[in-house]
Amino acid sequence: QVQLVESGGGLVQPGGSLRLSCQASGIILSIYHLGWHRQAPGKQRELVALITRGGTINYVDSVRGRFTISRDNARNTVYLQMNSLKPEDTAVYYCNAARVAVPVGDYWGQGTQVTVSS
């Protein structure tokens, strides 16, 4: 059974930092493209950061320069370091592992709440 388990969310003041972790079981993350998505109340889910199987990284413009995605294949974990947090970063954050070649897969974590407020 495949599981992605996120952790590290919480309440932080504007300007603060959090590091989200997503640990996988049942799959080997190194062969997947890994993404962090977020969904704020009343808004569509958006892709925030992506790291491909080959290591190419992309960010949505609103977080570029503040967020860093990384992967630790030995720990089968993907991270999202979030610095200089803003109230508009408040959302539920989800990790995703996707692969279009065999073995095809599209897996999601349960989400972790990030709230940025003073």
C-alpha cells in the first residue's frame, strides 16, 4: 500500500519559516516527479514547487526565492523549506508523486495545514 505522509505544518507569524516533509512508503520516490501543491479556502489547488526525477526544479512565481524544494532519496522523503512566509501562503499543502511511464502512478498525501498569521 502506497502512503505519502506530510508533516511540519502549523501556525507561524509573517516572515517566519516552516519546513514541510513528505515521507513515502510503498513506492520509491527517486523514480517519480515530486510536487508540493496547496489549496487555500475558496481557491483551486495550485502547484507550488516541482522537482523532476532528473532534478529539474520549478516554482510558481509567488514563492520563487522564498521556497525551496528538495528530495532525500535515502530517506524516501521530499521537503519544502518555506521562508519569509506571508499570510497569502496560508493553505493546506499536499505532496504529490507522479510518474507517466511504467510503473504509472499518481499519489497524494493527506495534506498539512499551514497558517501564516500574527
